Amino acid sequence: MAAQKSSSDLAIARATPLLDIREVAAKYDLDEEHLILHGKYISKVHLSILDQIKDRPHGKYIDVTAINPTPLGEGKTVTTIGLGMGLNHIGKRAVSTIRQPSMGPVFGIKGGAAGGGRSQVIPMEDFNLHLTGDTHAVGLANNLLAAWVDTSILKGNPYQIDPQKVTWKRCLDVNDRSLRQMIVGLGGPSNGVPRETGFDITSASEVMAILGLSRDARDLRKRLGRIVVGLDGDSEPVTAEQIGAAGAMAVVLKDAIHPNFMQTLEGTGCFVHTGPFANIAHGNSSIVADRIALKLADYVVTESGFGADMGAEKFFNIKCRVSGLHPDAAVMVVTIRALKVHSGRYKVSPGKPLPAGILEEDISAVEDGICNLRRHIENVGKFGVSVVVALNRFSSDTDGEVEAALNLSRAAGAFDAVISDVHANGGAGGAALADAVVRACDDAPAKFNTLYADDIPVTEKIATVCQEIYRADGVNFKPAARKSIKRFEKMGLGHLPVCMAKTQYSFSDDPRRVGAPDGFRITVRDVRLSAGAGFLYALTGDIMTMPGLGSNPALLQIDIDNEGLPEGLF
């Protein structure tokens, strides 16, 4: 029962009859008056519904995370969607909330993020491409601000912005390494003031992070105003509010703040909203989608990007801190393949075939690789949340390997460990996982806490994450990082949470150190400000905010057929 992406995903999606989205909404007592329809199968949900449902009790809140993944991913989105279907299959009213994918990875190596097999959100073509245009709105708002910054500097510079200290970049939702560093304003005085800058991918834009962390339209407007675009001649911050651009940005995003509502292959609901990267940003879907979902459903299954040391840590320390919502349980996705990688015996590279040995039975490699899972389970426990391990089974996994992984997961501290077969069997294949999650919520209720207090110094917040989550011996702060921290604390921003920008493949800042490494220190080369989003992000290792295309990207297999329909999407 292969859990990996397959070329048949699109065929499966197209073979499934779609329900009118109003029919799906009715299952959750979601009135049509609150729907902003985008055709028959996709809708936005207007935030005005929050007033109507404010007195309803909250459903259970489940975060799906994973061990440190291989470059090919371990099926976390498949599990998130499948668990929602599985909960409905056992008689619970459940909905999933997930991020909208960037089209950079869709046309790159990773492909789409609508799930796979019998565990998908449909229509998957719309999901993976433009959907309702939210990502384009984010890019437009971002670039509108960038254009006004450069125009202001050219037209007399009334805000005294230092051209060499502009920090705001343009963005584009395409993997394009040629735009990482560039010079704008060339071609003469009428074209602007020449300066060095670059592009980020749209998912790395602070505007995307702001959209995901805003509680409502008013909060969105305030956060946009707090964006710092650069420094003036006295090295004081200049904001989007000061230069008058925040209002126009909010207008561009007036529709994007309302979350998108779609359906799974089995007609259960799924909110799809915002897509912040999980390394440079917080890597979770929107707060507004979760706020609505928790009032509509008995169980809400959300997903955090990358492994638990990245997305889940940020879910707990950043998203939950902002939203005030507390999780009831966590699901940790694991694969035999990833456990073998974390044994140190096998190496998986994006775009390359799996090493032959990884597909053969190797129980000792599974046993050696469990150290990575054990550390993640312990870490989630530090937030007072119990863990159910979901073994996403592949057809190459042997019974002996599966049994070893399940037993070792329970021994490592998981509340339970079960096979997830949602890729092959949809909700029925997620029934065992759903049952385990329900039991975890009932029998091991969370006693949630964040990892650090707001009022401790920034260096201590960073050190706490590095030592408690990554298990580093300590932190090396480069001079630039210490200088930045001192400046931000002087600005009165030391209370903000920290967002670690780190490789997703290792607990350390070196992607080659798999398993559960020790005897290392984390090097923080700089700390930067996302004032609108409301966090400081610490740069470790070589983290890029604009990916590049490989030599054989997915775009080469994508085309339209004779009827004008996409083919080759996966």
C-alpha cells in the first residue's frame, strides 16, 4: 500500500465525483450566507461567521507533525487529510486545516501538496495551482510595498530611508535562483536609486506569515502597519505605516483573509489557508481557519511543516501563543524509510532513485534509527502534549520492520503507535489512527505549556530551543547576531518569540547529521525581525528564501491535454 506520491493521484482525483461545496458545508452546520463561492466546489468562509458561532464549544485540536524527514517527504499531508477522514469514518465530525502549497515546489522536485492516493483534497488541480488567488494577493501586497519604498527614495525620500539599509525584498511564487541577489534601479535616474536587493519566494514573505497569524481583518491591518521596511539615516526603523502603504496592502488582502473551504475524496471538509515556509517562517496554516474549524467540528486536524523540531515547535511556541488555542494531542508521522535514513546507513537525495538496500528488510537499521523518533516524542512531551505515532506504510516495508517500529515507538514514550493506511484505503485506512487519537485526547489530556516565557532575553529564548529541542550543547552567536539582538531589545521587541531558521533534515544545523546527534553547538549567524508577524527569526546554517529549480523539475512533465486540462501534476 504505497504511501508515496504516484502518477495516478490526478486520475484518482478526477474519477471521484465532487459534491457541491454547499453540501459539504451543510455537514458542519455552515450556512450558505457565510460562504463566498468560487464555482461549485470551492468556497471561502467569511470571517463574520465567528460572531454567529462564538458561543459554541471548541472541538479537540490535533497537530500532525513528523520525525526529521527525508528530502522526499514522509506523507504528513496524506496523514493529516486521512486522519480527518478516519475520524469521520468512526462517527466523529472532523475537519482538517492545511497550508496552500507554493507553486515553486509544485513545479520543482516536491510536487503538489494535496495529499495522495485515496487521501486527497479535491479538485487537486485548483488546490495545487492558483486556488482562489490568495498567494497572488500576498505577492502583490508585498511588491506594492517594495515599489513604494523605492519610489519614495527616488521622489525626495521624505521618510529619510537609507537606500543601503532597505530590508524589504520583492517576492515571486517561482523557484528562481537568479533572483536571489540583484541590483535594482539601473538605467538612469528616472528608473530609481541603484541598490542591492533580491527576491524571496512568496511563501517566505512576511506578508504570508502575517496573513497566517492574524486573528481577523483588523489584526491583519495592524500587523501590516508594523512591517519594518528598512532604517533611516539614524538607523531607526521605518515602517509600512509610516510611509502610508499599509492601508493599500490591507485592501489587496481583503479577500485573502477569509479561509478557503474544500473537500476530500470522501466529502469531508478541509480548510486550506496560507502557506508560510517552515524554516524561515512558522510553517503552519492560518489561525482564522483553526478558529472557525474548532467551532464547527468535534475534531480539528492541523499540520505543521517539516519535522517536530521545526513546524511543531513553532506551532506550540508561536502559533498557539498568538491564537490562545491549545492542542489536545499530536500525531507523529514516521516511515520505515526515514528510520533507516536516521540509522546513518542510507542516504536519500531529492530527484534521485532510492538506494537499493533501503527497500530490503533491515530491522537493525530501523532499531538504530528510532533514536530520532524517540527524541521528537520526548520534545513534544515537554509541551505537555501526548503523541500518537502514525506509521505511514509503504509496499516495500516488511512485517518484521513494521512490528519493530511500532513496538519501539511505544517503548519510546508514544501513547500508541498504529499503521496508517489512508493512502490506499482512505478513511477506512485511518480508522485505527483515528481511534488512537480519540483515546489519547480522552485518556491522556494535554497540560499545554510553551517552552519559554515572553520576558526572558532573546539569547535565552534561542538557547532554550537549541538545548531543549535540538539537544545542542550551546549556541554560538556571531557578532552580527548579537548586534541585531541588542538593537531589537533596545527597540522594545525583546518580548517577541523566536522563529528558528534551520535545516529540516537534522536536529543540528548540519543536514548531514541524521539520527539523534549530540556533541554539537548551534551557530546563529544573524537574527532578523518580522515585526508584523510578531517574531524574531534566527538564521542558522545556509537557509535560502528563494529556492532554485533542479535539472529535472516536475514542470518538464506538466502539460495540458487536448481538452485543455492539466496533466502531469502530482
